[in-house]
Amino acid sequence: MKRKTPLLAGALSGLVALASTMTLALTNANAVTSTAAATASTCTATLTGAETWADRFNLHVAVTGSNTWTVSLGLRSGQSLQNSWNANVTAAGSTVTATPNGSGNNFGVTIMNGGGSNTNWPTVSCTVPGSTTPPTTPPTTPPTTPPPSGSGGDRPHIILSTDMPPVNGIPGGEAGAANMKSDLDDVQTLVRFLAYADDFHVDGLIASSGTFANYANKQNILDVINAYAQVYPNLKLHDANYPTPDSLRAVTKQGRDGTWGQSASTILGAGKDSEASDYIISVVDNATTPVWFVSGGGPRELGQALWKVQNTRSAAALATFVSKVRAYFIADQDGSAAWMRDTFPGLFVISNNCFTGMANTGPFNGTWLKTNITTGHGALGADYPLSHWTYNDQGVYEGDSPDFLYLLNGTQGLSDPANPALGSWGGRFQGSGNRWNCASEGASSISRWESARNWDFANRMNWAVKPYNQANHNPTVHLNGDSTQQVLTLNAAAGSTINLTAAGTTDPDGNTLTYKWYQYPTTAGLTITNSTSPTTTLTLPSTHGTQIDIVLEVTDNGTPNLTSYRRLNITTQ
């Protein structure tokens, strides 16, 4: 998971070190710079040494200056390429060539040393279109300056649509005024979302029409933000990225009433714009990165935004608009969801009908909630309702929470939101291109994470009331020297044996860590040795073209226990 940096204690956490049999990462001071005079573009490739073994060593390469590059490594006598990750890498004789594969500008290689030295690194050169420079030879003895830590995954931009009832609403199965009745788990979801608001760029909070009363009232959202405002000063002690209450109020927008369960032709069209639908258009127009519209309430507001753009702009402008949007629907809830899937083939849509995997009234029941969430955890926790359908129906329900939890794991190392087949706290999905539905394991793709997910939430509620040194914080996990939160990719020979290490993993609170390596989803023919050690060995299947997903799970012994993740995708060749 992403490391949380306190405002005052952040500088101290970097002093934590782990003993390891692997060598510490070293930075090559002779970074290679290639300059094209005609275009004034610069390509810099920086070599970083990491793990070493008797017969091989890893190198990490960071490229800056261009997203289109070619890095060439000149192997020394006896050296050969064993593995690579996060780039398209080929070897011809003594030259290793790497180009981007969509995983960013950082990649790695494993070099067999042929009985030579692990410090006799290859020469390296970097080229950009129209420019090149001669290779530079690294020093015989690498300097001892450690590389900078990774920045982690980028926070996704999110617009959350919720059919929020009043905070003091009545469970849907009880008698009472129609405008007070609803699924109270929507309030549960919003409380949890705000506890994780530091992990997102919150671009919008949309009040949409819900079940029972079929009202949309943004004041219900604002009431919970008012509770968030009371604990915001304490949350900031744990992560400076928590948004201000005023910034959340500014992006809370009103959707239309009476749209739940209605057909697309009834709720979309001329004269049916809302504050929310017009606001969605403005957010997407100004976006330079994808905007995720996640809908636990009705998706009508996105549907109306798309209808308006479709009917007021050119086909090219519409295509540009659609290309910026990612949608995650909890059920359909109204006819606009199917209309969007049918009308806009370029719209990326995840449709989740396995959301019941979020609910748990066993260990995470009313008693657990009173102890860990609702009592003694500030105003935000006090707003979390114990009940869902009846007053006796107590526990964690939150059927809408998978929509934002899916993105949360994109910043915490477990998944990549662009690949729904990987699986995360928000579920695992099957499909291709722009259409994704629940995978074969259904609700269990969500429930499998319930213990780690709910204790992590309980810890966030501790953040609302405790100082930094009295609360727990997630481990920061390194995978083969990589400290980002990105899913790593690796091309490896079918039937080969590869080594993976969590060396460099730290805990900001100095807690003891345990390790677990496993597949998810599973692939036949893989053997994992030392699956509970910081270092593991994989024996890959002998079949070419096999996709293997490895999860590294690291758990601390703080109170409560917190789990962080990394993931590696391997393709056999």
C-alpha cells in the first residue's frame, strides 16, 4: 500500500533499515544523456544496481526526457540476459535493446555474470527520435549513494455517484416516512470513502436518485462532509493529501429526482440536464488523465452528460470526450447504463453485479462496528449507521463500496485499474476491450479480501482521533528493488527459475513484518518455493505464452494488523 507520510514524522521514517542477505541498491553516477540539437529533446538513462547473487545481478533503468525511447545495454564478456520486466527487451549478441511496453519509463533486467564481477555493469546508451550519444562506461566500483524512493501510484481522478439517504434515515424494511427510507449502506459507503479520500483526486460527489423515496438530495452528502470536517485536522497528521472539507463541498453536485428504475428514454434527453450532468461535462473537458465515474447510485447523470455531448458536438469531439471517461456501475439501477453500453462502444465500462461480496454480518457485525468504527472514533465514525434493511440487521454491508475500492488498490500495489482481470478489493472481472463483467468466482472475488479490507478501514478511523505515533501505518513494499506501487511485468523463459525479493520493504512504525507470495488468479504448472519468506523462487510452467500473476502480501504486527501488496505479471516465452 501507499506509504502515508506524516507532516512532522515523515523525515524520520526513511531511517528504518532492514537486514538482508542481498546487497543494498546502488546508483550509477554516470547517467547517460542523449541530446538532439534539432529538437532540444533529452533522454537520460540511469542505471541502478539492486539484488546480487553469486551468478547474476539485477539492474534497474530509469528513463527521463521522453516517453519514446530506446535504451541499449552493451554486455561485458561472458554476460547474458536472463530476464526483463516493464519493457520490451530483446538480446542480440552482446547488445540488449529495450523499448517502452506501456508500463512507464522504468524497467529492469537480470544479467548473468558468466563468472565475472557483479559490479562490472554493461555500458548503456539512450536514444530519442533524432538524437543519440555514445555509450558511457560505469565506474568499476559503483558509488554508495542509495537511489531515491519511488513516488507510488498516481491518485486516480474520481466522480462518485451515491443515492445518499439522510444520515438519520430509516432502514428500508422499517415503517416510516418515504423520504427518510433507503438503503443505509450508502451512508456506510460514503463514510468509508471519506476515510480514504487522501488516495484520490475527488473531482465530484453526485447526489443521485435512490431506491424507496427516489429522491436525490446533495444536502445528505454535505451533512457527512460536515462530520469529516471535524476529524480532518487529525487525518492530516497521517497524510497531507486529505482534501479540505471546503474542496469537497465545492464538488458536491445535485442530480435529478425520480430516475431510479426508469428507462433511458424517460430520463435522458432535451431539457433533462442537471447541475451534476453539466458539471461532469466540465470535469471531463478539463481532464488530462482518465476520469472515473463510479456509481453506487444511479448512473443517469453520466448518461445525460454523454447525451448532451453527443447532441451538441462533432463526432470527433464526442470520441475525445468518451475516451477520457471510465465507468464502474454497481448494478444498472436505471436504463441509462444499458443505453451507454449500447451507444458508446468506446466507453470503458465495468458492470458489477457481484457486489454482495462486500457484505459481512459475521465477524464484522454490529458489535465490531461499535468497537472499531462508530464509538470513540470521532464525528465521521459516529455517522456510520449500524443497520441496513432493518434495525436488527447490523454489520458491514456497503454494497456500493467496491466501486471506489477498485481504484484504491490501483494506488496500493495490488492491481491496475486498466486491467480488471487482475482482481482487487473491488472485485475481479472478465471480458475484453471496454466491456467487463464479474469473473467466474463472482462475489468471492470481493469477499476474499474482507479481513484486510475492514481492519484497514478500522485503522483509518483510528487516524481520525489518534496522533501519528499512536496509530498504525501500512508497510511500504519493495518488489525486486522497485518501490513504486505499479504492477510490474516480466518476460521470462518457459520452464525457467526466477528469484523474487521483498528486500528494502519497510514499516513506518518499526513493526515486525510477515510475507506471503501467492498466485491470483491461479495458473497451473507454477511452483512457489519459500512462499512465506522475504525472498522466493518461482519455477515457471513449461508452456510458452502463459500469463502468471504473483501477489506479494506483507502484513505488520501493529494494532490493527495492516496488509500491503505488490503484484508481478509474468509472461513465459
